Amino acid sequence: MLVAAVSSVLFVGLVGTASAAPPSGAHDGSDCVGRTIPTSKISIQLWTFAEYIGSGTDADTQARLEEVLRRLAAMGYRNVEPFSLSGLTAEQFRALLDQYGLEAPARHVDVRTPTDPADIGQVLEENRVLGVEYFGSGATPNLATEAEWIAYARYLDAVGEQARKAGQTLMVHNHDWEFTDVFGDRTAYDVLMAYTERRNVVFQLDLYWATFAGADPVELIERYGNRIRLFHVKDMRASDRRIEIVGEGIIDFPAIFAAAGGGIRYYVVEHDPRFGDPTFDPFEAAEVGFEYLTCRRD
């Protein structure tokens, strides 16, 4: 059934695709004492479902992708953050998004490095079709020297300038090494900030990885202000610092969100897959994360 549904989307195109029905599974807010993040600012990184969807490009993989999009829309999500097109063209992927009433305002796509640059023109064209505003690699390279970080930052600035002229914005997403690679009195994260222009490059702060590295997200927000435009919202388990479902760990999201004020464009729920662990349910992680961001219960 899903394979047939995907085929109809892929080959019929944008014309005539049905919009998603109002989400039946979304929390109705009846026990909320206050609202937190507007739905329009909430997204989810599809890497959460990487094991479920798979890394193939065949019809079965694409059917599982469609199932994920359908269920996310039913939960109440209106935005997703792709990391792969699963073998679809940008037009085909956009058709799936349209079918389920979803948008992809941000995307992870490899922009590569100064010595092995990506075809940024092709990336920008795909982004245009998808409706992507913010894009960037899912990880920076873990470089050995400050000079290499500076060269990488300058490359990113050039890519960001090209993106800006096309009406898009390059973002930098961190893991832990941007904070643990230290050169004198500054981290690799500081270097990336220093050697990119704010008009060309913004940052997607992964709150788990920053915390894991020993950085304080509130201090980073206070230092860098609106250069940080997006959050990856994922939590940390107290016992072993493993990634946890949002709201069930020890990261102080209320303090972080308060420090950011209204400067964050998208709060992107994420839970890295636990490959090979059958007890992990990415749909549960998605639903609990969405409810945490939209509903405050005292």
C-alpha cells in the first residue's frame, strides 16, 4: 500500500496531491498550563529515523520515508529537517512534503571542505525546489590544527556568501569536538565564529553535544547572540550522558530557551538512532519531544 502511495506521489508530481488531514494524534492541550514553543518553530531532524528508514534508495526505503512523514504530520509536526533525499529528486521529495502538509525550512547536506568542495550550485537548486532556507553539513570535520580550522571557516564563509546571494543561509552544526579542540584561548567553535561573517553564516547549536563537551549553552548564547539561529533539541541521560528523549534528561531547556529569547528560528527535535537496539522507538522520541516543546505541565 505504501509503495503504491509513494509511486503515485513520485510520478504524478505536485499537481493534484492531497493535503494532510488535521493531525488526529496530536496532543489537544487539555492538560497544558502554558504554551512554550509555537508549532511553526518546531521541526525534527529525520536522522532520528535513520535506522527505521534505512540508507537505501529503493521503493521500500522511500515507502518507509513516507510512513515517517505521515506519522509526524499526524503528531502535529509542520516542519522536518532532512538529512537525505533517499534517492528521490528534490521535486519528488517536495511532493511528499506537500502531500502531508509539511515543510523543510532547514536541511543537512554535505557542503564538504576546501580541498574537496561540494557542487554548491546543485545544492542551492535542490534547496530552492525543497523550500529550504537554512542548510549545512551534519558535522564539521574534526581538524587537527588551528590553521585547518581557519581555512575551513573561510571556505564556509565563501559558501555562505554564495548562498546569501541565492536567498538562502548556510548554517554550521556542531558536535563535541568544536568545543574540545582548543588553540590557545579559543575553541574551534570560536574560530568558526571569528572567520565567518554573520551575514554569510549562522549556527545551529546542538544542545546535547555542546553540553557533552562541557560547554554551557546559555553562555554561548550570551556570547554569540543571534548568530545562533537554530537549536538541535536533544537531551542527556544523567547516569551515562547518553542521548535521552527530550524532557526526560538533565539538560535545562527552560533556562536555555529563556536565554535565547525570540532569536531562535527553529527548535529541531533530534534523537540519534540507537542502531541495533530494538527497545528504542524513534516515533516515541518524536512524539514526546513535540509535546515537551508545545505543552508546559506544572
